[in-house]
Amino acid sequence: MSCKRLKPGGKLITIEINDELREFSHSYFCKAGVDSKIIQMTGKAQDIVPGLNQMFDLVYIDGDKREYIEYFKLIVDKVITGGFILADNVLWGEKVLEKTTKDPQTRGIIEFNEMIRKDKSIEKVILPVRDGIMLLRVV
Ligand SMILES: C[S@@+](CC[C@H](N)C(=O)[O-])C[C@H]1O[C@@H](n2cnc3c(N)ncnc32)[C@H](O)[C@@H]1O
């Protein structure tokens, strides 16, 4: 995600489990001139997020589709009131329409979407661009 518009002193934290992507990603952060604004963390999000003792204005979820519910539950209390969570791929190439599918990634997205649908403490809308982005506002 772009971090050019971060407020002065603002930081973007990335979490990536694949350590082989660290240098690759960093080279592009440098090319974009934003490396000083980005904190790269390498490891499993479920291990890292509980140790982040800060609040976030915006969170973007785009990891393993089987783990979206875990990511959401770990991060939602660390988002400021009025802050946003974006969840990518929530239409999953239209496979979310296959309600009885046993495909684990598709099931993960279907169950995440259903959990959010039932959660009255969250304002939500699915933006039907490309693979579907769910925009959530914590209220
Ligand atoms: C679809 S890609 C994300 C791409 C990235 N958002 C982008 O636009 O370039 C999903 C990434 O999530 C990482 N990932 C999967 N499970 C993870 C986890 N539990 N914790 C951290 N990263 C994870 C994968 O290694 C993969 O690089």
C-alpha cells in the first residue's frame, strides 16, 4: 500500500512470513523513496501482532485466506475508533459463491465474510473492484 500520504512521523508496518521476500521488498521501498517510513517485520502475523503495543489508523489484511478470521480477531482491538481495516480478495475469483466448497482458502474467505456480516460493531462494505476489497470501519 502507498505510504506517501502518511502524516509526518507516521509509519507503515509490514508483516511477512517469508523471509526471502525481505530484501526484495526493501529494494522497492527504497526505489519508491519510502523506506524510512516502513518497518518490515518478518514472521508469522499471529506471533507478531500480539506484541504490537500501539494503535493503528488503518490495517490491510492480505495473507493466507485460511487465517483471515485469526488476523481480524488479533488486530481489531488495536484499531482506533473510526479507523479502518481493509481485507483483500473477499470475492476470491467468485469462488465465494460456491457455498458448499471444501477448498480451504475459499472456506476461509466465506467464513470470514460471514463472521463480519454478523458483527454489528463494525460498519462494512465490499468494494467490487478486482478480487473484492472489504472496507471495515471500527465504530
Ligand atoms: C497475497 S500475498 C500479499 C501480497 C502483498 N499484500 C502485496 O500486495 O504485495 C500474501 C502474503 O502473505 C504472506 N503470509 C501468509 N501467511 C502469513 C502469516 N501468517 N503471517 C505473515 N505473512 C503471511 C505470504 O508469504 C505472502 O507473501
